[in-house]
Amino acid sequence: MRTSRITITLAKQTIAIHKFIYEKNRVIAFYDTVFSIAMTHLVLEIDVPSSDVLNQNDFLSVLSNRIPNFIGFLVSFIVIAIYWVSHLRVFSYVRHIKEKLIWLKFMSAYAVLL
């Protein structure tokens, strides 16, 4: 994290304002972690049938009962992937990362996790 110093003169008083500029690679790595955890969490939502269920029912019928789970997984995975790609695209245009941008990205990452 670098600190830049901006000096403002008001009514014969000098006020130093410190603005923090964050390292771009660290911020991108953090958000990559958030997206990868969200995508991994999707897999945990798919229930694995117990051996009793597999013994009592045909494998194809058990698999067909899980189709809504697979569709939900696929749609959610694609939506998160779209957010991730757009996130990377936005950060390709960013040169300096300030705290305001970090908070805005937190809000968008929170929206993904909902």
C-alpha cells in the first residue's frame, strides 16, 4: 500500500490529507479468491445420494431427480463467471485503486454471494 500526500491550504492553515493507494495485484487476488470460494460453494450444495438410495432405486432415476440441482448449479456458476470476467475487465482499465473503489467492489461481490 502506497501513501500519497495531498496538501490543502485553507485560511492560512495547511492540512495534510493522506490518501491510500492500494496495490492492484493484491486487490485482484483478493477478489479472485472471493469468486473462487463462491464457485466452490456451489458444488457443496449438490447432494450426493446415500448408498441406500442407490441400492433401492435405479441409478438413472436418482440422477434424473437431481437434474434441478445440476441446472441450478450450472446457471449459478455461469452467472458468477460472468461477474468474474466483468470484474477482470473493469480492473484492466484501473491504474490506481483507492478505498472508494474497494468498497464499491465489496458491494458487487456481496451481490454475487447473495
